[in-house]
Amino acid sequence: MNLLSRRPCWPSRSFVAALSFVACGSSSEVPPPAVRPVPALPAQLTVPDNSPAPAASLPASAVSDIPASFDWTPYPWLAELPANTPPPVVPLSHRFPAPEGFRRVELPSNSFGAWLRGLPLADPSTPVRSFQGVQLYDAHHHAIAAVAALDVGHADLQQCADSVIRLHAEWRWSLGDRRMSYRAASGASLPYERWARGERVQAFGNRLSWILTGTPSRDHRSFRKYLDMVFTWANTSSLARDARAPSFDQLRPGDFFVLPGNPGHAVLVLDLARASDGRLVALLGQGFMPAQSFHVLRGGDGSPWFPIRPADGSLKTPFWEPFPWSSLRRLDE
């Protein structure tokens, strides 16, 4: 097996076919990563159909509740939002108040979880679209509660694990922290600082190398291209391998559940709320296959708040098999 194969999530056929890697000092092409056949989905997996949610469970627009002074600057991609990406109308915390009897857990103001509470959401009428602009799920889909105002890119790259990396990296960028670094499936380190200096990744057989072929740049547009490079080589397996595994009782917003595989999947914990009796509920978000709008999930009861019960042994989500508590992971803050 080629150690550089990009995705146990879903093969990016169009992107991989378009790649060619030129060896340093040679005009001959090095073969791109092997494209695996698209695997069949697990037999136990049921992907929700596109049927609408009951009218009563669809959230009403909260535009009127947005503070006039709400600051979108912590979400830097909004300054250069592509024309095919929906604009922000409301932050996550305004669209989804804590359920009755629950309060959001306390978080440090500069934490990843606190940043996710302000995640800009699109209008409730926004459907989920693929990277090609094709509508995949309409705005009334029973398993989707909201769509984020987050660009997807123009290739089949920003899927599930990539969406976790994307949001984590954007949060660190918003803090002025440029030390972000992720790892490829092969184990190769992919630090932003090397990209900013003009170095670019090239593949030589089963090895990734950094070659000084680009123009040094530290603006956000170049950073966004760096992330696409990370998405090309990282996947659910590398994310599960490299992220820390906190214990279940340490669960906090910004953590995620990941099941590596071919395909694999990951869901991000966007927020948590707790009742006085200790009950815990979570808002969950995901990217999916093919690369598509990042969206907030809705459970089978019509609520976007998923119960987190230790006795269950796993987290059930509408698009994938249950995530056991042992699949909980955290990227360093």
C-alpha cells in the first residue's frame, strides 16, 4: 500500500488525477498517490434520506437577536468569502440556546471551544452543497440543523477530518498563533512555518519532501492554500493517531470523535451544556463525503442537542455508525 495515500475517508478522484509531482532536477513525473477504489459503505451504516424535518423542529431565524456590535473578525475567512459561500447571519450560540434546564459549560475566553460558540452560521434556508456547488441536502433535512458560513474550496478535499483541522487552524490563526502543524498519513510533519517561507511539499515515491519552490507569504489567502495541502495528505487515520485521547470525563467543546477507516469519519463537539443533575448534551458538527458545507447535526428526536450518557458507551449520530467513547480525541491548544 502506498503510504502517501490520501484518504481513508473517501478517495479524492478528481483532485488526485489532476496532481503531478516533478522530481527535483528532472522533468520526469513521479506517480501521484494511488487512488483506491471507492469502497462500499458499511452494511450497518444508514445515510439519512433527504426528507424534511417536521416544521416545528426547524429552527427559526435568529437574525433579530444578533448584537449590532457582534465582531466577526475572529473568523478570518469571512473577509475573503467566495461568491459561492453563504454569508454569516448569526453565531452558533445565538441560533442554538441551551435546552431548558441546561446551562452551557464554562470555558476560557480564548479557548477553541469558546471560539466555536461564535462560529458564523448561514441563513436557515441554506442547503448543504458539495465543493462543486451541487445541492446534497436541502435546508429542511431532518438530520441537519444549520450550515456554517465556511468555504469548502474547489476540490474534493475538505471532508470530515479536514473540517476539524480547518476550524482548529483558523482558531489558532485568529489568536495570532502561526505555530500550527499537522501530520500526513505517512507521518511527515506539515508545519505552516515552512509553507510561509515558500517551501512546498512534493512526493518522491512514498516520501514527502519540502522544496523551496513557492513565494514566501504570511497572508490568510496563502494560509488557506496551506490548509488544502494539509487536507491532501492528512486523513482520519492520521488525525486519530496524532491527536491526544482525553478521558471521557474530560470531554469539552473543541474535542472530536473519529473512527479511522476506508471510509472513516469524524464529528466535532461544537458546544456542551449541563443540567443541575449532571446530564450533558452536545452540539455536533461535521464535514462529509464528498467535500461539502460544514453543518450542525440534528438528532432523531429533532433536537440539535445530543445526549451524552456514559452508560451508552458510544455517541450515535445520524450519518455514521456509533462512535465509542474511546474514539474521543483532542488537538493540542
